Amino acid sequence: MDMQESAADKETRKRVIKDMIKALHAGADPDQMAERFRQVLHGVSVTDIALVEQELIEEGMPREEVHRLCDVHLAVFRESLATGDTLAPPGHPINILMEEHRIMLAQAQELAGAAQQLKDGKSGSDLPQALEQAAAEMRSAESHYVREENVLFPYLEKHGITQPPAIMWMEHDQIRSIKKALLSTIESYAGMPESDFADQLAGAAVTLAETLAGHFYKENSVLFPAALRVITEEEWPELRAQFDELGYATFTPTPPPAAPIPSTPVADTTAEGSVRFGTGTLPLAALEAILNTLPVDVTFVDRDDRVRYFNDIPDRVFPRAKAVLGRTVERCHPQKSLHVVTRILDEFRQGTREDAEFWLESGEQFIHIRYFAVRDGSGEYLGCLEVMQNATHIRALQGEKRLL
């Protein structure tokens, strides 16, 4: 009976939270809502909020609208969230991310302060060096977002929390855009009048600091506590191992060694078996080694649009972590490019298209990306093969270089 009442109380609380959020979206005053439902809010958990927002999106509320008023939601729930749920021991993936939050916010605030001093005519002779360091720190911080997107988010999705990570990814892209503009301003330092440079630098630096403060609060107060609640103790070592594989920022405090993950015995049929093709036979060990020796990133997505395999090469164009295995393509791409990927896969499935080709410049690298429809002997669609290559060296080749 108590369990039934507890479940009923939980459903009632979720329904009230949903009604509150709908009212906030309709323009209700946050302070009045917080006061009116203070007793209900006292029992709210971060998982409740995450799941309710997820349900609203699945019911048709635009994700962009939920994101737009996310700060309003948190303002109402702020008191109930101050529970210390995000405590994690040193070396734990959540602890690592939160420590990076602290450092990254301090760096952004320091840059904003230096920019304000420049506007006030108080810049020192070490400004060029400080700007160079700030630029290096911003570039290094990308590994933080890569680990969240490629490891933490997939594990949350496996436990049914899908929309909050998607919203956080949207904010990651916003932060990247702000940093790109800020880096562009820093790079133009030598060729711009100091007053113009100071105005642009201060504006972009303050925007970055304020955006990071809000974003980090959401992750620390909602996303990370939800992760600690749903991801199992057995899974955290897997996350930490994949964090280690992807690497850390230059400013990440050195985490203590991760606990070893027990190895799974490999069956004899896998260790000693071979695969027979129409053009020859390969031992499985050789086949895996060949795939991992290819000078391209290879990823296979099955007919259900789920990632099933990627090769393990030392210098990937973009990071990959084992957490993406089984993840749908929808969860692996930012919203701004998802519609293009979805259209290509639909055309592959319908048989109206066999390949797609893209190329882009990332820093000093020229990246070549191709998608291929994979079909069996009868033409049935099996999935999509993504082949990605850093073609900078190839693009720069001239003349000839023969074996002899």
C-alpha cells in the first residue's frame, strides 16, 4: 500500500511539475509559481525535472522552446536543487567534469576582466601573451565537450534520458560559436585599432563567461545528478576508461588512475576463426588489424540507423568512444545537420541514392567525408558506411612520386 501511495505521489508531483512548466511557457511569473507550489517543489528531484521536460518535448513542445525557458525553470526549482547530489569522489567522471567547469569558468571570467581593463586603458605589456594563453585554453576546452557528447550523453540515453543531453548539446554548439567569434577577435589584435579591439573583446568575453555560467549550472544541478542516479556503479569505470581514451584538456587536474575494468574472455571461435570472402580468407585478427590500419575513419550504421562498428585508428579525424555503439544516428549529430543525415539515410534505404560526399576545413585540416549505402548481393539495404579522412596532405601533393 505504501509503495502504491508513493508511486501515486510521484505521478502527482510529475503532473504538477509539468503543469508548472506549461504555465511558465505561457508567461506565468516564476516567483509566484515557486511560492504557490513550494510544498510540492520540496520533493522534486533532478530526474523528475529532466524526465518531465523530456515528456513535454515528446508531446510536441519544440526542443528550442524548452531550451529557451530552461533558465526560468531552474529559477523556480533552484531552492529544491541545492541538495549536494552532485558530489562524486576524485577521479570519478562527474568530478572531472565539474572540476573542468570550475576552471573553465574562472578562465572566462579572467579574460572578461582583462578585456574590461583594456577598455579602461589599463592593459599591461603582457596582453599579447595573455591573449595567446586564453586562446590556447579555449581550444583545449573542446575535449570537455567531446567527452560529454561521446561518452556521458550516450550512457544517459541508454537509461532513458534523451532530451536533456540534446538540449545541452545545443548549448555546446552555442558556446562553440561564441568561442569562434572570440578567437577571431583575438587573432585580429595586431591589425585593429585598440579601442575597437577592446570593445569587441569585452563583448565576446562577457558573453562567453555568462553563457558558461548558465550552462555549467544546468549541468551541475540537473544533468550530472541525474547521471549519478541512473548510471550504475558497474558502468562508471567504463565511462572513465573512455574518458581516458579520448583525453583531457591541458588544464584538467590530473585524475588519479582509474580502477581496471575486468577483461571479458574472448571465445576461441573469435580468437582463431577466419572469415571467408569471395576473393580470399582472412583470420579475424588480421581482419581487425587491417581495418585499424586503414588511413581513414570507418563507421558502420545498420539498417535501423544505429551505430554498430567503428575502426580503432590512432589519429582519428573526430573522436569516437565505445559509448556510441548502439546509439541512433539521431543522437550522434547536432540538430543543425541532422536533417541532412536523415535525408541521405532515407534515400539509401529507398534505393534512390548510393553515396554522398562532403568536405570541410577544420582549422588547418581539409576533411573529406563520404557516405556509402551498403547492400547485400540481392541489393537489400544493410546499412551505411561512413568514411572520413584528413586529406590535407593529399590535397597539397603536386607532380609525381613513383616507386622507382
